[in-house]
Amino acid sequence: MLPRTLFTLKVVVGIFAFMLLLLIPVRSEKYTTWESPTPVQGWQGFLRTESTTHPGEGSLWAGSEASLQYPRFPRYSPLNLHLKINLQRPDGLTSTRIEVYENVAGQSQIAGRSRLQQEASLVAVVESVCDNPLGCGTRDFYLTIPPRSEGLGLRLEFKSEVGFGFLESELSLPPEHFFYLFWPQPFWEAGLLLLFALATYARQAGLNLTESLLLTSLTGFVLVTIAPTTYQRSWWLLLVAFCLCWKRLRPLILRPRWKRLRPLMLPPAIFLAFFLLSQNTNVTDIEFYFHWSSSVHANGLWNLYNYDPTYDYLPLMLYLLYFYNLVVYPLGLEASNTTWRVAASLMALAVVALVYRISRKTSQPDGTLTGGWVLLAFNAAFFYNPAIWGQSDMLAVLALTGSFYLIYRQRALSGGLALGLTAISKPQAWFVLPLLVWLLITRCGWRRASVGLGLGGGLAFVLAAIAFGFDFSAVGRYLTHPELAGENNNLYPTALNLNYLVLGSEPIAPPLWLSLVGFGVVSGVLLWVLYLSEGSSKNRFLTRNGLGAALLVVTCFGWLIKMKERYLVFGFPFLAIAALQNRRLFKPFLALSWLQLLQLVISLDDNTPWQELILAHYPYLWSSLLSQNWLRELLSIATLGLFCYLMVLYFQLTDPPPTKEDAP
């Protein structure tokens, strides 16, 4: 009992120390008169530049709506503000009296309210109290901005009957800000309980200390990144974490007598609910889904590509939106981003359930934890995509995993139909589609596979034809979209791969050699994986083909142009399936998870409508590191390094010993 407790405590203490380190404030936000503001940051409402009596100084003259905005500073803690302003007034005129009000900045998703609609609070009154107004001149003021119970960012509003000159401001987070996440907001308590539960499950699954630290630190890192926006939901987070630690929950997944899927999926569902409470979402992407959902609701499925030119996904997404509308419109939830994230997250849980169903067919006892399944079921990088970002990638991931499962079970007809749906889910599913088609043929035989593929192809054609309205010109326009076969000028690159190493963030067309090298590497790896694929033995099928599918995903992501930061997630279920029978794949899976998570966090915060690199405006160590270009280049090299490592593992892969079912 004591060694197991010490193991869990080592993991929790290690990850908590890691989280505190990442939250160290390493920078302040400084505004001067020489910097130009952005639409959401900097000084606003200052009228014109004035000269002062001091040589070399200049000031901005404050208008009636003068304000300073710091949209990325947390509000769970007090903030230290240094103001440098000029209070000088002409002789005989009224002395300057400035009321300073604080508010949160930006928009809030809490209860659908705008943060700018919240009441501003008076924090200080600044006056030019001196015998000679001409001698007041430039003065420094040091203010403490009180914390708020909700919201993100600081907006300082200045109200004065007469103007004043602004020269400089500096906002900083106090070193003791950690303690405000203990109380009155129990964010750390919720996080520690969650880490304790994850460390317990990792130990029960047989993960060693290093593997447990790497898996649990994924969640710790996500907690650090969502703390500034989600602290106001700390009591809900604490309730969810307590449920995951409930002592009566553990026997549901630790006792072999539980043979049904439903009890086993309860802990991952609770773990997922923790991230659904996050306030960090990609509102831009979700707004597109709402717009397309409204188009489907108004126009139906027929010929939607012509009705809505903004729709740039494959046809299967339309059918998902159609069934989604059947639920949300009667309930009035069609504009709720939480509802959309829940729907996307349910598809992620379905992927986890399919991997568990596959694990039951291996040598592991029913109902017990297996390392490969735990790596996926409690993986913060995997759930970040649907639960926090709100992306729809899980539609294609579910289609791919379902196809793999049906092929593994030798279901030729249903497997062929699943492959047809996969083909019209997302272009990223095409990374693995050739391998799955070949596996269906080798595992089920040419005759049965041909029937299944024919049915799947027919289903895909009918569904696509309805969406395009049998308009072949619309198909041509879709295929020439910039993200498919259209022109590519490297606009807003988010995938850290070979393309980023060569071009960086330069908005230029990739050279021809870069495209040819990527195509050549992907083609070579695909042919190699097809040649070495295994379709006869159930045991060999999982390890070799799961790793082969994951290798194809990493190869396409690392070497092709037009990749997005999210595409590594398509390899998660396949590498988890391969890891069910080969422990050597645990660490590569965790490396893949970290590469995916870091790229998601970087892109989520820096992919704004103004293309503003806002990570650098957080005051923390973690945000300062992720905003460095050298780290992004290092992650690009790490992506190619993971590709090489998986290649070596695939080449060295040894099959498990034959079982009775493998005997002729």
C-alpha cells in the first residue's frame, strides 16, 4: 500500500511543481506614447501628441473616453500598475482631477454577457495638488488593481473634466499571485484532485514513473493555460475532480468482473467534463459551424455548396450538422458553443470506446486497464481538440477508427460502408484511407471486400451528389479551394513541420522542390507500409497496422505543405491500438501527445482575427516560451525526429507470439 501511495504522491508533487514553475510571472506589459495600439490592446481614446516642458518627452492628450486595455492579464489576483502622466495645467486654470476606473477587457462567454457591460469600479483618484500648477509636471503613480470574481483582462478608464498627458504605463502580476488560486477560487484544489486521480489510473495500468509523469503533465499544462480564463468555474472543477476521485468509482474499472463498456467509460467522460468547463475556445471556428448549421437549417442538404459558398468541408459534415440541428433547434441551443463542444467531445468518447472494444479482443482480461487505452482515455492533448478548441476533427477520427475496428472484426460490408463515409469526412482522413482499403481486401478477401467497397463508394457518391446538387462545376470549384488543390501562399502557417522550417511565417508560395520532396517521402512510406501490412493474424494486425497508420499520419503532417496544427490527432487512436500489445510504443505515443498539445496551444492563442501574436502578452513563463520562434523551430525538428523514430520502430517491430487463433 505504501509504495503505491508514494508513487502517486511523486507524480502529483512533480507535476504541481512543474505547473508552479510555468506560472512564474516573467514579464510586465508596458505601454508608451510611441507604440501604436491594436483594435483590442494598448491605449485608446487619446487625441493627439503634445510636447512637454521636459526635452525629449512626449505625451498623448487624454480625450473624454481615454482608456488602457490589457486583454491577456488574469483577474484572479491583484495587479500592480505604474502610471506616468503629466498633470501640468496653465496658470489660473482648474487643477487636474482624474478618476481611474477598472473593468475587464474583451468579451465574456459567461452567461452570454459582454464583459464591457459589467460595472466599472473606481480604484483611484489622481489629483495635481501643488501650489503652482505649472510645476506639477510629470509624476509617477503606483496603483493596486483589485481582483475580480470573473473575467479576463484589464480595461482602465480615465474620467476627468480637463485633459492630461499620458506618457507611460506598466502592468505586472505580483509574485504571490499563486495563492489566489487556492482561495477564494479553489482552482489548485481541483487540479490536485484531478492529478491524483490520473496518477492512480496510470499506476493501475502499469505505467512506470516516467510514463505517468509525461501523461499527467499533459493535463497539468492544460490547467496552467486555462487558469486565467477558467478560474471563475473553480467550484465546478472541484466537483468534477471529486467525482473522478470517488472511491466507489475505481472498482468500476479495476475489477475484472465488469465486462460491459458503460461502466468503464464513466471515468473518461468525467475527465472530459473537466475540460468542457474551460473558457478557452476558438470562437472563430465555432462561429463558422453555427453559420453552416444555420444554412443547413434554412436550405436543407440539397445543393448546399451553391447556397453557401463559405462551406469548405467535405459532405459528411453537412449530415452531421443536419442531425445536430434536430436536437439543438427545438431546445434553442443552436448558438451555444458549449453544446457544440459537447457534441464534438461525444465523438471523441466514441473513439475511446472503440479502442477499448479492440483491447477486449486482445490477451488482456475484460474490464482491466491496459496501458494503451489509458494513454488515450486520459489524454489531455486528445480531448483538447473537441472539448477546448471546439473543432470537428473527431468526425473523421471516429470514421477512421470505426473503419479500422470493423476491418479488424472482418466485417466486409459494414467496413466498406464505413470506408465510404470516411472518404467524405475530411481530407485528412485520406492519409490512412489507402492502408485501410488494402487491409479490408487482405483480411476479408477480394470478393467480399469488393462488394463492401462498392457499397461504400455508392453511398459516398449519393451523399456527395445530394450536397453538390449534381453540379459538377461546384465539385471543380471545391477541389480548387486553397486548402486543397488551389494556390497556396503559406498564409498563417500553423503546423510546425518541414514547411515551417523552410519558410517560417513568410507569406510566399512554397518552392516546387519542397512539394516534390514531401510527395516522394509520403509515397515511399505508404508503399512500404502497404507492403509490410498484416491482414491475417489478429494479434499481428493490431500492432503492425496500428503503428503503420500512425506512421502515415505523422509522415503526411511532417512532410507535406498545407498542413494544420491539429492533424496529428488523427494518429492518436492508431498508436494507442498498437500500444495495446507493445510497451515500446508508450513513450512515442506520449511524444506525439506533447507535440500535438504544444502546437494546439500556440495556434489557439495566436490565431486571432487580427493575426496578432497574443501569447507574448500573457505575463507567464509558459506563454513567454511558446511565443519564441526558436521553440517553434525546435518543435518542427522534433516532429521530423518523431517521424524517424517511428520509422525505426516500424522496421524493428517484432510480432507477438502466435496464439491459438493464429494457428492454421
